[in-house]
Amino acid sequence: MINQLLRFTPILKQKIWGGKKLNELLHKNSDGSNIGESWEISDVDGDESIVSNGDFEGRTLRSLLEEYKYDLVGGYVYKTFGKQFPLLIKFIDAKEVLSIQVHPDDDLAGLQEAYGKTEMWYVMQADEEASIIIGFKENSSKEEYIQHLHNKTLLSILNIDKVAKGDVYFVPPGRVHAIGAGLLIAEIQQTSDLTYRIYDWDRKDIDGNYRELHTEKALKAIDFSAESSYKTIYVKQENVANKVVTCHYFTTNILPVEGKKEIDLSKKDSFIIYMCVEGEVIFSYENQEEIVRKGETILVPACIDKVKVLSESSSELLETYIK
């Protein structure tokens, strides 16, 4: 058995649009500037997470999955997703707006021997007037889209939402989107680093070059239909796992914690990931105790049936598993 709670060393990514919040608000110790992403749990090729605690310190997530299989991720997960850990867990700091982009589904991504990207965002902090671009205002078409893309008037047909702390957005493949400036976000997604960049605001990288656009690939991926609302509505009851998002690739709940609580995981045939998005929570399992602070993440292997949590003030966790 893999009989311990697992923590990993964050993988910090410099981005042209990144800022300082991951250092200043989430205490990600980095000497670099423009840190846009902290990959908390990753099995992306070349960016495999490394355990930072306990008996497995120094081991990669991939090596643990290869050795422990069902014990780590659960029978259903292993049978469904195989030998690659299925989720990529991030914190994102957007000092500037990200590119307008779209993600492919599994079928389209498979042509590039990759997985598609279904994801969700939880807004941890938002500057005043911060917004996101998400979907179309009204049903559009390939022809209308191309016209606006060429005229650099895409914003006239895209939906823009002002956002605040606690807002949640589900981003399925095909939905055009961009995280706006001034946002700190927790992101849960499929294990994929495949993005089709549509428009990048005509900005240049540190070498003075424009970043690559993926116009033709994006056209094959985009869903031109519109939704009446893109924000996910959920309830939030203390010391209860409140359902936020459920899809084939993950289920995410929000768990406000105050005081003591025992969490029964025996009916879940999956690993469980907890991201602390407010306060700090002490996790206890047998003789192990881990303090998980805002901006930190912990993984509970599937073979562990119960954990205890304690928060001396109001704290909040995102709880993610599969099925």
C-alpha cells in the first residue's frame, strides 16, 4: 500500500502574462519574475511532479503510479485512464490578460498524440473590474468568426464576464476563452498542455517575437454555439462537500472547514486532491499530520479510506476526484 498523504514540489512557470501573486499571496518561493503558473500536481511529459514528504520523498508521481497502480489512483481510474495520472492541478496568476484560446477534445487532440483539455477555474482573488472572456455572446458561425478574427474585432462577438472571488467557470473543449488581467485562479484540468492560441493582443515575447498562433487548428476545435450563462452556480454549506463541477474527467466540490471533521473516502474508487484556497487545514492520517495552507495541495491515495481535517478558523478546500 501507498500508506501516506502525498505532497509535491510545485513546478513554477514563467509566462509573458505572469505576475507576483504566486509569491506574494501563495508564498511560492521563486526568484523569477512573471511567474504565471504553479503546477501543483503534474504528469505532463518533462514536468512530472516530485514527492516532497515522507517515505516517498524524491519519487516522481509517474513512478508511484507505475508501482502502485490501483492503490494510488483507484481501480476505475486506472482502467479508464491507464498509466498516466489523469489530472493537472495549477494555481494561475494573470497580471495581464492571457491569449484568446481554445482547447481540443480527446478526438481532435489524438491526431497530435495527446489528450484534449477539459478544465475548470475557481477564482481565488480578483482585482477590481477583473474579467474573463468565455464563449460567444450569441450563436456564431465559422464565417462570422473568421471575419472578426481578421478585423481584430473578436471581442465584439465574445462574452465578457466581470468576476469576483469564489466564482467558478467550467471550460469544456471548444469553448473560446481567456483569463483576464488581475486574477488569481485555481485550475483543475485534464493532463494536457495542448492549447490553440487564437489571438495574443499583438504582444511580443522577451526576444521581440510574436507568439505562435494556431488559426487553422482552432477552427477545427471551436464550438460556435452560445450559452445563456457561463458561470457555474453552487451552494456552500460549512463542513459539507458541496458539488461544484461534475464531468467525465473530474468531480470538484468545495468544502468549507471550521473545527474538526472526519472525511469518509471509502466509497470513492479514486485518489482525492485537496487544494487549499482559503485559510489553513491540518490533515491527519494515522501518525501523519500535514498542515496545508492557502495555495498548497495534497493528494490522498485511493487506498486510504478516511482522513481527519481541522481548521481553527474559516478555511476552504477544493476537493477533486474522478467519478
